[in-house]
Amino acid sequence: MKLQRKPQEPGKTGKVTRPQDPEGTRRNILEVASKEFALNGLSGARIDEIAARTRSSKRMIYYYFGDKEGLYLHALENAYRLVRDGETKLDTDGLAPPEALRKLVEFTFDHHRRHEEFIRMVMIENIHHGQYLERSDIIREVNKTAIDHIARIYHRGVSDGTFRAGIDPVDLHWQVSALCFFNVSNRATFAKIFDRDLDSEAAQARLRNNTVATILRFVSLRPDMAS
């Protein structure tokens, strides 16, 4: 009976032997790195810490991503890709425009709540004035789908007379993102300032409903009829 060789770790020669599941290894590294960057920022994150919490090694991380900045950019790209992939799976074309927009807003609210590391990384990238995001054609490309999606819903609503004309789809996306983003980015400080438990299921359900209602009233031709 032959013994199966285990993949060799990078040795002193600097050579790296790829693991048997390179895509799985990359995903694992990106998942761990996203949490590390979200917690400690780009400057505070440590490759040693990321390697210790993955199924990989420090040298393997450098092999896949080049350096810490390269890993950070890939983690940021992956975070944007995750939310956009979720949006593309929503079946909104068969829904009436208000229901389609409701479904999209609810998805965005829920996704941001479940993926707080995405919000933290976007906050960190804004601290860096978007300088790393600017290097990525991938992020710009995947975010086009977000505008295409919300534009289709909006223009259908204008055509059937339920939405008012004159709204830029990018502005509409801004409004949705702002409300859903704030729920994560400022929840802790808002809760402490006003002594509210905003993490409870009841509070989150209320804020989710309020977010949907706000967006529907914003686009509605008859705001008094929006719900």
C-alpha cells in the first residue's frame, strides 16, 4: 500500500508546493484575512496572525497574494464580489417594481448585518481615501451590476407609473447603501448614546422595515401610497 505524500510546506529554498485544493486555500486565507483587516485595519493586521488561523502558511500567503497590501486588495475585492453575487441571485424581474425594490433593500440590509467585516473594510478603505480600491478594475466592474439591477427596477417603476421620474439610479443606490451601511457602522455608538438595544431581533426588524419604507417613499410617485 502506497502512502500518499502530503503537500510540502515552503522550505528554506523559498519554493512553494501548491496544496491539492488551491481555490479552497485561497478562500480560506481571504475569509480569515477579511476578519483580521476588519478588526485591525491595514496597518494593524499581521500576516503571522492570518497564517496562524488558516490552513496555510505565511510563505504560502505571499505566494498567492504577493504582500500584505495585495492580500488586503484581494480581500476587499472578494467582499464586494460577495454582496454583488448575492444581488444577482435575487429574482426581481418577475415582481412588480415596488416589491422588487423592497426585496433588494431587504437583501442589502440583511447582507450588511450578516457581513460586518464588509462594512468595516469599506470604512477602512475610506480612511485611505479609496487609494487601494482605485487600483482594482474588478471592484468597479462588479459594482456595475448593482447599478444595472437597481436601474432596471427603477425604470420599470417609472414606466408603469409607480415611481417618479428624474432619479439617478446611482443616487438611489447611494440612499439604499447609506441606510443599510449606517445600521452596522454606527449601531454601537448610536445604541450607547441613546441607551437603546439596537442589536435585538425586534429592533433590527423595525429598522429594516423603516429602511424599506423610506426608500419606497423616496421613489414613489405617490409617497402617501407607499408602504
